[in-house]
Amino acid sequence: MFSKIERGDRRAKREQVIKLAEYLHQDEKEMLTLWLADKFIDAVEDEQERELCNDAIIVAQEKIKIL
């Protein structure tokens, strides 16, 4: 399952991201942020909108750090 996720053949579920963060001793919040960002970008088809999504993700990450 994890090799499929690594190759991009399958998307990780939220629960799997949490387990991976725990297993790899990584920050759960950061991994979930990256996971959600990937889902967000994949939902957008237009290239210009993808660039705007990237900007929005950066702003969201900065706001998360403040919290």
C-alpha cells in the first residue's frame, strides 16, 4: 500500500498520514498540511488556478504557524 502511495498510484487517507507521521517521527500537523495541500492542488485543473492554489497554501501555512 505504501509503495503505491509513494509511486502516486494511490492517495493516502488521513488516518494513514497520521500513522506515517507517528512511524517516521515527523510532525503530524505538518504532514497533514502537506497532504491536504496535495488534495487541494489535485482538485484544480487550470494551470493559472494551480499557481493561485500554491500561493493560498503558503499563506495558510504561515497562518497555521501563528496558531
